[in-house]
Amino acid sequence: MDNLFFDLDGTLTDPFEGITNCIQFALEAMGHVVPEKEALRWCIGPPLTQCFTQLLPEGDEENTRVAVTKYRERYRTIGLFENEVITGIEPLLIKLHQQGRRLFVATSKPHVYATQIIEYFGYTPYFEAVHGSELDGSRTNKSDLLAHILFQHDLDPKCTVMIGDREYDVYGAKAHNIQTVGVLWGFGSREELMHAGADRIAENPKVLSTILNAEK
């Protein structure tokens, strides 16, 4: 496959500290009970509004909006840099880029933040474009996002693979008949990815490299 879509959180980087710290910050600022970080692990992957709707005692639209605003107060200056590289990812990106594959970031995170993270880790040269949601919440749905990327770059879904760690990546890709590889170093389990219908599973970046070379 020539077109490779990479999820960001849990696939290219480990954002656990930044995301959980910012969720805790938002909840505390609103006077709500603050869960331990591990209890917030499930929040990495779904759209932020979906997480706060479930976390807040009154998860109505207004409270969710306030929580997202508080979250971003910290995230845009501190949280997005509380992030770690995943061992083996950069050598894989270099190899795929040298092969002439077309690499894209496809994340539900707002693209304004995703672009900064990709630049921060020095990954920008490997990607043709970084795509994410808008701050107003549009394109947080993975299916909508992938439709946008396919259209913007005139890509053939049959020549495309989506690589991600959560069921949202798989479901979004399946809506467009895009092949999927679920990765196990992120925040989704093998069971979650298989249940969603992932075509292949990669336990580590080395296995992912083998799978993607087999797809070429």
C-alpha cells in the first residue's frame, strides 16, 4: 500500500502524562472529583467532548464546553509537550519515507496541536500532511476525518492503510474500505482492535514495519 495514515496519540507518541494532567486540571478547576491518572487512560483516543460528557456529573453541552476550554488552557502551553516518543517509530518513518510511501497524520486531536507535536519530535519531514479536527469540534469523528483526507489528496482507499491503536481508527477506516493495522503499544487492547475488525495486528514497530513492507 502506498498511502499510510498514522494516528497520533498512542501510535506515534505516548501522550499519557499530558492528556491525563490536563483532564485533571479541568475537572479540579470546575470543582469536580478528580480521578487518578490510570482511571483516565480510556480517555486517550475518543474525542475530548465524549470523554468529558462521561466524566462530568452533569455532562450537558455547556458543562462539556467549559471543561474542554479549561483543558485547552493547560494543554496548549504545557500539556502537548508532556509527551514521549515511542521507541522504534522514527526509524520506521525514515524507512517508509525513503521508500517513497505517502505518509499522513490522521488524528482526532485538533490539527493545530497535532502539527506542533509532529514538529516538536522532528517528524515533519516524513509526513506529506498533518490532518486533525478543528477547534470547533468538526472532524473529530474518524470517518469524517478520513473522508476529508481522501478527498483533499485525491487518494484511492484501496491503496491506503490506517494505522492506529484504538477501535475508532478501525471503524473510521472501515467506513471507507481502508485496510487497517491495529498497534498494541498504545491504549487499545488486542480484543478491542480485533472486535472492531482490524485486518492485522502489530505488537511493536518492528512487526509493523514487516506488515507494511508486505503490503507494498
